[in-house]
Amino acid sequence: MEQLSHSSTHDGQPSAQNENAMREFLCFEALLKVHDHFQKWFNQFYRRKPTPPEKLDPGARFADKLAHERKVRSYTMELENWHGLVTTLAKEVKSDVFDVLLFMDGGWMVDQRETSG
């Protein structure tokens, strides 16, 4: 009960210290979200890009040419899917970075109320 009396003012509002602590938590939560989404984008962009099929010899047999053509079509589809995913992840990262940079009510990690005393 003593903890509750220290955590809110007489009118039921959270104390300045608690309000600032909640805001600090939200700031760190936004920063961790940026970090997580950036890691997902980074891994997708640098580690999961499809590799193109090997070049075909000019004197290859007809069956080999057909198989190579199929590999090229498959690679093209995979590359388009990869590009779409990378673009989507990049937009999420951009949005999250702006959320941190333009954090509500005055900026990131800025206390809203001063402690009375």
C-alpha cells in the first residue's frame, strides 16, 4: 500500500517519476523494435539473396538448355519475391526509425514532467 501512495498523486494521476519511467520504457521499446526490424532486413538483404544459376556452356545439349531455362525462371521468381520482401522490411525499418526520431511529445527520452520537490 505504501508503494501505491508513492506511485500516484492525490488526484489518482501517476507521479512525475512514474510517468517519466513509463515514457522511458516506451522509448526503449521503440528502439528495440527498430533494432529487431533492422536485423531482419539486414539478414534478408545480405544473407538470403537468391544465387543465380551457373552459366550454360554454348555447346550444351538440348535437355541441359531446357533444365537451365527452368532454373533461370525459378531464380527470377525467387529474386522477385526476395526483392518484394526486402522492400517491405525496409519500409518497416524506415517507419520505426522515424518513430524513434520523432518520438511523441517532445522527443526521445525527454521527461515530460519534472518531479515536484
